[in-house]
Amino acid sequence: MSESVVDIKGVSRSFGKKVALDEVDLSVPKGSVVGLVGENGAGKTTLLKHVLGLFKARTGTVRVFGKDPVKDPESVLSEIGYLSEVRDLPDWMKIGELMSYTKAFFPSWDDAFAEELRQMFELSLDQKVKTLSRGQRARAGLIAAIAHRPQLLVLDEPSSGLDPVVRRDILSAIIRTVADEGRTVLFSSHLLDEVQRVSDHVAMLHLGKMLLTSPMDDVLTSHHRLTVRFEQPLDSPLKLDAALRCEGEGREWTVLCNGERASVEAQLTQLDGEIVDRAAPTLDEIFVARMNG
Amino acid sequence: MQIHITEADGTPFYQQVVNQIKFLVASGRLDEGEQLPPVRRLAEQLLVNPNTIARAYRELESEGVVASKRGAGVFVSDSGSPLSRKEKTRILHERIDALLTESSQLGVGVDSLLKLIEQRSKKFDSPRGGKS
């Protein structure tokens, strides 16, 4: 139904012998916030660099706004706001210079919005980028990424290593961006609670493979956490085919499953287990279960 | 309007917002005809996706808890009372179910539980107790 802003099909990429991306598909619907999660080295940054046209897909296709970001970089990049994980800003510039420099690249730069953000973030125009703290640097990078009101905002680990106040600024920037009709956000993070908060879709990468892409609410409601108690302590670890993860010791175990709740419960009952609690797991628990099985 | 959402349990956020607004209506903290905050403002306040809030409002509207007036915003429905009665029952059912589960796990039967409830409720009968 809805059109895709980013459409990635069958993209694979290796660095030497290491497979960074393996037949990855990803579709980012217009107006959505997609949270890309995965462990370090899962391929998140590599995937985002394909979206930005910094890497050329060797196999598969990448389309952003229906265009190839490698062949058509100017028209694609002018509509993208990007904040990289390393926040590579020119150290020798002052904040004011950074703003006018960035503005030169983007015809749609909004001076009033940039100024509003600068004051909100308490950055002074003549402060040198080199002297900024980590949090200030993230804020300066954020101004450069969103003041041209991009159609697509791409953030690579925007909150890593930042204090809660700056993280809040970043989350509200994401929210403001989508609240402006039809704008889209694709961001990677390993702060799962944050992803759960602001994303409406989640994409889970693991060792270069896309494990799942789904609306957030579907992911949360299709997984179940059961706590089960057995008459006798189990002498070997609990193992169930339909479960993603079983954890515990002795008489009490926690079982996390996806969708197959009825069959998991039947199996547990057959083992003389009494289910003492049924709950909805958090995205964090689901992620851990999927990664470590 | 004070809403608190948590990622600590996996209940989808839109559902948490729906439940809490229903609770506010049922308990009279949101009056008939009162306006709910605009989607964007509530999203920024709670730091959640605006689509989540929009979905919660749609859900509340389809259940008749709120009504949106074109261009003016979203308001608590006038026909709140029968619904709020139903909602009160629903909220209590939820708590009762949780209590029954817990007491059965503790090996306390329904009869003893009822007695306990009566005893405890006497504590609230003093003049300082909540409104009936």
C-alpha cells in the first residue's frame, strides 16, 4: 500500500573473507521510523552506507526515493540528513561556519529552524568544533543533519556514548522529523528500549543476515514469555523445539517463544510443568533470545 | 493529562496510551468534552513515535471514548457514562484476575480471599477513606 523510501533487495557485501551483508532485503515505508538493531559487527553501518551511496551494491539493488544513490548522488543526498556514528565534523570550523558550510550543500536549508535548534542546544556561533564536548558534538551534528528538513533522516548509532539529556534531544529530533508529514527515519542503535520507544518498524540484523523486519507492535505481540515451574528440579537444561530460548535452573524456568504459544504450553504441560506467569517480553528480551537462542 | 509509558513490559505503547486514557476517563480525571493534547505534542512529551499516539487516538475513537472534530482536535465523548461504567468493570476485572492468580499460587482459597478483602475494606470505611 504505502510507498517505500528505501528499497533494498538481495544486497550482499564482503570485505575480504568476511561477509558483512548476506542477501539483505529492507524496505522503509514512507513516514515511518525504522529501527535497525544488531550486535556490533552485524553489518548495520555497512547497510546504511549503501543507502547513502557510499558503498556500491555489488549484488542486489538499492533504491532511495526510487533512485540509485550511487548513480544519482546529488538528487538523493540533497533529500537525506545523515548523522554518522563517528560524527565526523570539520574540527577547525566554528559552529556558525559549520552551519553556513552545511547550508551551501542543501537548497532546502531552513535558517530559522537551524537557529532555533542552536539556541535550544545552547551552542554559541563562535565556538570551535574541536573544543566541543561529546554531547555538544552530537548536537552540532544533529543540526547539520536535520536543518534542511530532509525527506529521509539516517542516523547511525546516534546515542552511543551520550548522556540521557543529549539522548532525549536526539529522540525528540527523530519524533519532530516524522511528525512533519511524511518524513521518514532510518536509524541504527543497540539501545533497544530507545528503539522500542520511537520506531514503528524494527529490522534485526545478525551476522550480515536480516533476521526479521516487522512492524514493532507485531513483534511485541507475537512473542510471549512464560514462566514455568516443575514438580521436580530438572537435571538437564530445558529444551523445546518451538521456543526461542529457555533459561533457568532447578524447578523454575523462563521460556520465550514466538507465535507458537499453544504448542509450547502443551509441551510444558506434558513435562508436568505448571505455567505460573505469562507476560509480554520487551524488545530487549526478544533480541537477546534471537541472538543467543 | 499525565500518562506514563514504560518499556518494562512488552505491552505495545499505543495500547498503554489507550488503557491509560480510558482509565482517566473512567475515573473522571478527564471530563466529558475535554480536549486531548495534539498528537505531536503528546508524542514529544512521551518521546514516542507520533504514529503510536495517532493509532491510540484512532482506537479510542472507534470505541467511542473520544471524538475528533475536524480541524479542532480530539475531545472526550459526551456519551462517556455507559462506556465508563463498562470500563470500570473491565479495569476491576483485570485487577481481580491478577489477584486470583496470585492467591491461588499462594494457596489461598477464594473464601479466605473474600474474607481478607472484607477485613481490608473496613480500613477504608473510616471518614478519611476514599469516596465510596
